[in-house]
Amino acid sequence: MGLLPVSNHQALIRDCYPTKILTTTPISELKPDSNALSKLCFYSQGRPKKLPKVAQAILERAERDARTSSGAKPRAQLAVTVDIVRGLVSECRAELHCFAEQALKVAELALGRKEAGQRDPVLEARGAALFHAVSVFSSASVALDNALIKQYFRCLSMISSMAQLGSKEATSRWIALSALDGAVASELLYAAASDYEGQIRLIVPALFYNCIDLPVPELRKHFDESSTDTSSPSSLGLVAARKSSPITVPEATPTASTLASKAVRSLRTTVRLSHGVQLSTKLSATSDWLDRHAKGALWAQEDLVEWIGSSGVAATAVQYRAGVVTWWVDQVSDINSVSPTQKKHETLVDVLSSILRGPTSLVGLGIGTVLAQLTALLVRRVPLGDNDPLSPKLLDAISGLASHVYYYDQLNDVVADLIETIRVVKSGGGPSASFSDKDRSRALRKLVSALRGVLAEAQESESDVVTAAPMSKSNSASPSTKSVNGTTGASMSRPPLPQGEGTIRGNGVLLGNGQGIRSKKETNGAEVMKVVAQPGRRNRVSADVFKDSFFLLSEKDPVLRLDYQKALLLFVESELDVGASGEDGGDEDAWKDSSRFFDELHAAVYDSATAFTAAPVEGRPDSPVILRTPPRPRTKSSASKKSRSRQSSYASMRRSTSPVGVQSASTACDYYFLKKIVEAAQSRGSSIAVVSGVQMLLALERDVNQFVSANDNSDGADVRVQACREIVASGLVTISKKWAAPDMERLAQSALDAQSPSVLPSSPVYPDSQFATDICLVPPPVNETAIVDTLTSSQKLQAASGLDRSTLAASLSVPWNNETARIPAHKQDIYRRADPTRSVTNLSTIRVNRTPDRAGSVRAPSLADLQTSLGRPGSVHTSATPSIASTHGTVSTYNTGRRTAKTAASQVLAGLSSSGSRNSSRLSVVGRTGSGRIVMAAKDAAHNAARYITA
């Protein structure tokens, strides 16, 4: 009896099965005949059109074996069938789209089969291996086949469910996690046409489920190990180069640590291969799973959620990290500002704080945007009261913005934004528009706490910061600079890049490894570059920025004043860059900032120190009397200059929000910190601070003495008078020690000893701190003339300031009051009687002594004068008086305009020449100073202007 004829592919498939399957043979040892399988693969490769028929025939055989619920032979044949399909998938990967759907159906049959109601790990392992092969070898084009994708989702759902079985099914969970290794390295997950969200919502729960049973320290260990695992793919690569390893049943039952290790490796692979939008989707899927699992109980495990967040950021490619952090910031900012705090909300803020403080570089993160969202939430939650559990965590997250520095002015920008937010809240803008006075004061206290936290964090992280800074090719080889206060300036040398980080453009996009990248936009002809700079290098917070917050010293809320005084003391002690002065020149802008800072600082200290509660104001028994000194008379020219000068931001805010009589009486804590602030300012070794500080201290001594004479033993004022005197004496002692003036130190120390015992507390803890009961009513022997004479004899101070003794004495003897001290133009009178050829750094604030009778009306020519002299309106906005050669009106003819311009230029030149030729023997001294260089440069410009006009 003859055999029925069969087709070639049917015969080749039949030959792949063992000829005899014994019931005693372990199923794990049953494999297809290798020679027959090679022939089948060769046949299929040569005839791609036959692949669907071959796959369909194998699928029908697998379905027949799977329907047989009992018996060893059908089970064994199904196992062999799965291996045959896996061999075809591996060898015919280029044509996988022709039979991928049938292959996945075979994998589903193996994954779902049970033996006597029990799970069959052997068949599950073979089905998982087949799924792994299909996932790895599939290309993006396969994602366009809807039927195939539906089948893929069915298999993926089965594997995800297997990975979340109970602890008794550890083997099946291990097999499922092995299959997911292929799913997370498949183009079917990351292709543009694929359903990333649908797949990741099946993958993420399966992976995190196998991590939650392990302690967080072990999870961190597995994560670190996965970073060095070369088997984890860093990219998909070509299909021909991909590999799919077989999955076998482990001999021993996998432990929780083993399962977590596989899950962590797959999580890291998922993050590394996903791009920005996909990473946000993955994070959303993670958050949804945390909400669902155990009814959100996992949010209470802060260390676990923090590990999820920080490890996700660390595994993300550099160019996408900012987007990941932004997702966490958005989750925090979406917290309802008026609802009670949930544990999830607290954990979200903790996670964000740990990410910002973590070791992972976040180059490209929008620091200003993050700060704005956090401060907005902080202010919105103010109505919840002081016991809001989220506020301390938000403050910690805000201070974390200073733990790493990614560009030189980052900390300066953070402080500037915080101060601007404080000013907005103070004026009733933004979310605080509907706040009561109590809530507004509470909001200000929280923002000041954030400011203090940023400054403190910056000091603690000084040696650990990582900076991304602009570099210029023209000065890339210049050495690092060092400022006068001992802080390391921004180095312009090109530092090496961290291993594997690459070059980063200004927007934080990774461009590849290298020393730098030329920007398409160039400034001043220099090729601007962005590189990752060396640790510990950043610019200091500008004094000009921080002085905008001085109005907080005169706030009515004593707790707010105390919080701000602590922040101000920290800034003066650790952050303030005192700039450079004297004959070494220095940075002119830094000099101006320091000068204005100390002027306004001492004026603000004076205001706060002289807030006495002695008598009611306008029928208000609880209002204080603020000690005021009348402003000194001004000439017509000086008054005109003041009207044209830009008023300081502190004075403007003070006038608009803190009128006289609003600040409550200064407390013991106020005087304690005012004393510390004065001492800290004078301890920085700035000659700029000495002139302003001595003037203020001597004026304070005079004014409190006058107040005592006019108000004998006023209630609450006597103890504050002695506190002011202690501030004066301790400040003078600090100055004498810093500038090596022993005679002055003896005078100041005797004045301080005469006020013993001190009325100030030794370690104030508000609100329990009180003034001492013993008060010294005898005025201390402070001799102003002796103080000035002994201080000006200091050679150290003369060398630092670049002024001789007579000039210093004239500067220190100028009358001072708290109003004119805030006007930059007041320094003109300080140096009016100084030798014009001596070094004075800030030329723009000094009058030029052309002749004695015009000393009060002629000033130093400015760039606006030179522009006006050329017949063009000045483009530089300045607070100076009108040009000495002002050309008002319209020039009628070209020749008239040239003659007028020539005359004006000659007048400018004459003014410049008179300032330098007053004493020709000292011209060389002027030339070495910053002021001399400016004068000589201006003279050259005027010469050239006159020659050009004549020509």
C-alpha cells in the first residue's frame, strides 16, 4: 500500500521531529533534528513566498497538539514545534514579517498550556524564548501589521501576568522576565508607528512588581551592577547583528534578589532606549501603577519611590534628563494648593528634591522654570497655615537648585528670581493678591527661608558642583583668575569632559564627545563654545542683586526680620564678593556693586537700629518712633543731579511699602543680628566698606546721643540706645583689628568695655530672647576725631584704598545720613577735597576739579558727552547731568553742525586735560589706576574726534 504524496515543505517539517518519542524521555531533552531543521531553513530562505505556507502548516500541527489536554506525546511534540519555529525566526529574520503572526500564535499556545491544571515551566520557557526571538528580530515595518500587533499584545499581556504571579511561582516569574528582556529591546516598542503607551503599561508593572520586595540598598546595588553589564543593549543596532539567547528553566528556584536583578536590568534598558516623549509616557505609567497597586500604599515608601525617580534620571541619556526632571516638577506643581496634603504629594516633592541633589548631571534643565513652579506652589499653599507638611519639603527642593551649578551665573539668577518673587508678594501681586496681611507675611517668611536655604546649600556644595560654562576659543588657554576676597573665579581654560558625557550646547543638548562645539552665533568675533567645566567654579551672587532685598530689614513682622537677618548675615559672611579697589584697578562694575551694596546696607542697618518705641505716632500707641536725621543741605547742582539719578530699588520699595511708623520696634534679636552683620561686613577686608561703615557708625553714635538728650528715659528707648552704642563700638573694634590700627582698637575697646554688661543676648532664640535688665546710661567715650586720626594712619588701609592719609580723613569726616547714603551721587562730596591725582576707582561718581570756583558744578565727561560732541544724540542712558556741550535744537546746515561739533569736542578735551594736568608730577600714579586709564582713554577719544571733525 503506497504512501500519499506530500509537498516538499510538509516533508521537511515532518523530518524535523524525532522519529520516536519515549514517554520516559525528559521534555527538556527533546529537540528538533538539527540536519532536518537546517534543510527546512535553507528551503525557506530560498523561497520566501513559501514561508507563510510553512508557518501555517507548523501552526496547525501546534494547535492540534495543544488541544490534546493529556498525554506526554502531544506535550513533547508541542515543545519540539516551538523550537522549530524559533529556528525559522532566527534564520529567516529578514523575512520575519511574512510569518511573525503565526510564530506568535505558537508562542501563545506554549505559554498558556497547563499540565493537569498546573503551570508547565518547560513549555513556558520555550514559548518565552520564541517570543523573545520574534521581539528582537522584528523591524519597525512589522508594527504596521494590525493583526500581528494584536497577537503581539496578547502574548505580552500573558507574559506580564506571569511576571506578577505570587512568590510560589518564582520560576514562572523568572521566565516571564527573561521574555521581557526581548520586549524592552524590540523595535516594536520604540518605533514611531508602534503603540508605546499600550506596551509600556504592560511592561512597567511587571518589572516594578519584582522590585518592591527587595530593600532599596540592594536595588541600588543591582542598578549599579546593571550599568556595567555589557550584555544590556545600549542601542537596537542592525537586525543581522542581533542575538536571541534560549530561555531554559533554572535549576534552583530564583530568589527575590535574582528576580529584582533581571527587572532592574530591563528597566535600565527601557529608559536608555526611550526618547523624551516616550520617557514621559513611561513615567506616567509608573505613577498610575503606584496609584493602583495596593490602593496607593507604595507612595508611603518614600525611599522606594525616590529610588525609582533617581535611577530613572541616572539611566536616561544626557539630552533627555531635563525632560524627565520636568515631568517630576509638573507632578509637584499640579498638587492642589488648597486640599489637604496626601502622602503621595509629600513623596513627589521628596523625589524631586533627591533628584536635584543627586549625583546625576542635569545639564539643560530650566532652573528658572523649576524655581518659578516651586515658589508658586509654596505661595499658593500659604492659606493652609504654618503646619502645612508640604512647605518644609518644598523649601528643601528649592534649596536643592543650588546643589549643582550648570552655568556660571546660575546661583545669581536663582537668588535674583527669589528676591523678585518676594517683591511681587510684598506688593500684593500674583497669587498673593487675595491674601490677608497675616498670610502675606507668612508667604514672605517662607520665601526668605527659601533664599536662606539656597545660600546655605551653595556653601555646603561648594566643592561638589558641576558647571557647564561658556568658553571662548580666544582665551581658552588663560589661567583661572582669583578675586580679592579669595574666591576662585570662573576659569576660562578648557577642562576635560566627564567620561561619556560628551559636549553640551547651551540648551543642554548632547552633541557627542569632544572638547567643544562652535556655536553658529558668535559674539565679538570669538568662537563661543559650551563645555562641561571643572567642579567648584561659579560666579558669586551679585551684590547689586542682593541689595534689592534690604527693605525686608524694615518689615513689621519681627519673625520675618529675623529670618531675613540670618540670610543677610550668611550672604555677607560667605557669598559677598567685595570686589577690588586701590591702585591695582580691579573690575569697575564689581567696585560699583560693592560700593552701592555697602552704602545701602549701612543705611538699612541704621534704619533698623533706630526703630525706637518711645512715643505714639499720630494717635497710634503701638507704633514706633523711627529716629531720623535731617538731610544735609545740597547745592542747586547737587540737587539737580539727585533728581536725575536712578533711585535705588531698596529706597523705592521702602517708600512704597514701608513708610515711617510701620516697622515695629527693633527687638533684642534685631540688634544681635545687626551687630553680627556690621562685624561681618567689616571683616571681609574691603576698603570700600570702611568708609561707608565708619561714617554710619559715627553718625549713629551722634544721633542716639541727641535722641537721649531730647527724650529722657523714654519707655523702651534707653535699652535700644545702648544696643546702638554696642553696635558702634563692636563695629569699630572689628575695623581696627582688620586694618591693623592698634590705637583705634584701644579707643573702641574702651568704649565697648564701658557698656558692660551688654544688653544684647548671647544666643537669641526668638521670641524668648529679651534685653538685659542692667543698662549703662553713661555715654561711652567715643572720640570721633581720635577714631578718624588713628584709622587713617593705618598703612594697610592706605595701600588697599589707594588713598593717602589726608584723603582718607576727608572722606571719613564727610557728614552722613541714611537718606543721602542711598544715592550713588553722594560720593562726589566725599572725594571733593581729595587730591585729584590720587587713585579713586569710581570715576563716574567724582567731580573734576578744573578750578576751585567750578568744583561743585563740573563733572567727569562721559561717553554721552563724546557722542553729543560728534553731533549725534547720546545712546548711553546715564544718570549724569546734561552735557557741558549740549547741542539742543536742529542743526541747520552741514557746516554749522561740523563747527558746533568741533567746538564741543574741544571743550570735552579741555575738561579732560584739566583733570590730569592739575599736578603733572603725579600723572604716572593716575595712569596706573583704573580711573587714570579711563581718563587717558577718554582723552584719546576726544583727540580723535576733534581730528576727524577738522578733517
